[in-house]
Amino acid sequence: MAEIIDGSENVSVQGILNWILLLAIFSIITVIGNSIGFSHPIGDSLIGMAILSLITLAGVWMERYLPFNISSIIYISVMGIVLAFPGMPTSDILLYYVSKVELLSIVTVFLAYVGIGMGKSWNEFKALGGKAVIITVIVIASTYLGSAIVAHCVLVMTGVPA
Amino acid sequence: MLILVVIAELIGTIKIPITHDVAITIMPLIYTIILGLAFYLAKPIKWIKRKQARIAEGAMMLFIGVLIAKLAVSSGQSITLIFEMGPALILQEIGHLATILVLPIALLLGFKRESIGMTNSIGREPNVAVVVDKFGFNSPESRGVFAIFIIGTVIGTIFISFVVTLSLSFLPLHPYAFAMASGVGSASMNAAAIGPTLAAFPGMETQIEAFAGFSNLLSFCVGIYIVIFLAMPLTEKLYDILEPKIGKDSITQKKEDD
């Protein structure tokens, strides 16, 4: 994630207005996908995306302007968790609108950007040997399977029903 | 401004697969990644050039934020459940140490000290920072971790959704375990891993999103200390033990000729 944050600094995506514009575009695309793929009402999901965008904006802003060395990811996560906390006055409204935005709609649009970003590393990627690719593939698979198996064992040991 | 509109237009094109690809669940995600990459690589399409790609990357910080916010809202909603599952959530972070088991394979393939950088972790941004900090920018260890980073950037998202899909069909694990495992410490891989998991367990969306998001947050804040204090020393120790036995000189020589 540091890469993305670094990336933003040498790219002309500055200023809160640009951020809002980008988030607005992202929201609209997501909402369109959301209504096509999951047939959620456009109005409600737009409000949901607006809420998520606001949390994001606040988090990114805090990372830049608060004097702590904390990533925006952490600010955003904490805000999201606290705002949705059961019993918080905000939680009912928040949950209603945010639940109208499917995670998969966000993911799909997001990964399209990841794909574009990937192109940048394409030449470096081609320069690396096939052996390094083999290692990477095994590393990724083992980190996933490792934690899946540990999680499963702990869940079974602590008696969590499936 | 123009660039932004262009990006929007591009995404508009990619949007289409979602409508008719409900059956094969990983397809929409994979589609968009590959299309995004293809649009960049297809040089005839002039408007997605390197600069736009960099802007897309800069903007990604914001879009990751939206993704994280959505996951955080799910986590907050299920906070009591998360506390109940606390032990599993924390211990599964230890499961990421499984990457060290790849070290012998790296040695057998002829990597030397590069293998330490390659196999101490999944090699995402925080891990790269740890390795570079410890061994220096021009060390073989850093070369190793950079290689994993770049390859992971290019094929990681596609590959992990493939691994997840296979695991879901062949491993009889707890749904929560799949959700927790998808938090590998990379937002894009996290996103790509959640998709198939959500599709496999309908009706558990909120719990899966909650665990996946929280686990990724844990990987991000706690995982780095596991790498520094546990994974890295273990990898080095294992290297010292194994390298004299199964390390191969000739291939390293060849690698340096490359």
C-alpha cells in the first residue's frame, strides 16, 4: 500500500477537489455496475457510495494533515468500524445505504484500475525469469493456504459451527 | 480532466461482462483486470499511455480507500462476531509463515541469498520496505523481494482468485477460514480473493466481508511485525541450515550473467 501512496505523490492527483472528482467518477461507475449486476436502486446505492467516499476522503485527508505517521488505510478502517458499530446513532442509516452497494461492484471497478496499473510493471515483469515466477506463485499460494488452514484448525478447536 | 473522462470511458467498456457472467463467478473480476492490462498494453489505443496509467495508480489510493471503507463498515457491523473469532483471526496471521517452506524450492532452483527476500513473506509493499531496510537497496535479498513484488503485482490478483476458486472446491475448510485467509496484506489480492468466496457461501456476505477486511487490516498492521520478528529470522536460519546442503552454485552464476 505504500507503493500506492508513494505513487500518488509523484502524480498530478493533488488537492481535495481532484480527489472528490475522482471519487465521484468512481462512485458513478460503481453504481452503474451495481445496478446492472445486482439490480439495487441507483439512488440508494449512490448515497451509499457517497458515504464510503466521505469516509475515504476524511481518511486520506487525515493521513496528509495530521502529524502522525499512520496510513490512511488505518484511519479509514477505524472510522468505518466505529461508524457502523452497533448502537452508534449513525449505524442504522449507514448500514441501510452501504448495504445497497455490493462489495463485488466496488471490487470489479477497482480491479480494472489495478489492471491498468499493472501495465506499468509489464516490462520489468518480462525481464524476470520463469523461475522467479514459479517461486512467486508458490509463495502466494502458500501464504493463502497457510492462513486458511491455521484459521480452520483454530475455528474447529474453539468449536465454531460451520 | 480529459484523462479522467477517458478512464471513465474505459471502465464503462469493461463494465459489460458483469451483466452476462453470473454463472462463472470469478469472470467479472478477472475480466476487468485483464481488460485493464490489455488496454494499457495495446499500443494502438493511444489514450491509455504511461501517464494515464500512473494517474490511475495514484487515484487507486482513493479507490482502495472506498474498498477498505466498505469492508470496515461490514467489520463494524459484526464487531461482536469478530471478537468471538479473535483467536482464529490472530493465529491465522501465523499461517502466513508458510511462505518460508518455499525456501528449499528457491534454493533448488538455484537462487542464493535472493531466496531470503523471496520467501520471507508475500512480498507486498510493507515487506519490501522491511527487506530493503534490513539488507540495503542493492543487496541480493532486496533483488529477491523486488522480483516477488513485481511478479505479484502483475499476476498476483489473477493467480490468487484461481487459488481461492480451487481451494473452495477441493478443501473442506470453514467458510470463515477462507474469509480470514483472503486478508493476505494486499488490497488488490484481498479484493480478488473475496469475490469467489462470497459467491461460494451465499447468505454469509456480511460475515465474510467482515473477516476478510479485518484480517487484511491485521496483516497490514500486525503482519509486518510478524515478518520482522518471526519470519525474517526464521528464513535466515533456515537458509543457513539448508544452503550448504542443497544450494547450487552453477545456477547462481548463470543468473548473474543474465
